Amino acid sequence: MFCLNCAKQIGDITKNRICPYCGYEQYKLEDVQAGIEYAKRKSKENRNRGFSEKEILALGLYPKDEAYKMSLISRILGKR
């Protein structure tokens, strides 16, 4: 394996996650992917918190995607 910072060969990172040459901490691909998935879940949970669907539509707080906008409208009109 190579260091992500200095690009020198450092071997396997299962024993030591710190590069012996530059001191940069190394991460496994699985750790990075798990962190990305966690961040996506948290951002979806926190997105538009406190606003109703009507307020989201009226204020334009939705992603600039026509399909999402139309699904939001249909959910609002479908409520009784």
C-alpha cells in the first residue's frame, strides 16, 4: 500500500495506520465508504426539518429537480 499523502510505499495498514515517513493517518476504503453512507443518512434526516411539505414547496426548499417537485405536489394534493 502507498501513503495517501507522500505516496511512499508503507505496506499493510492493519497494524499501523500512521505513515512512518510523513505521519499522515491512513484510512481503509471500507471506513471511508461507511462514513459517506452515515453522512448521507444524517443529511437526509436533518434536511428540511421543521418545515411542512407545503412550506417546502412554497419556499422552494426542495432540490432543483422537476421529478422531486412533482412528487411533492402530488403528495400535497393527495392528502385529505
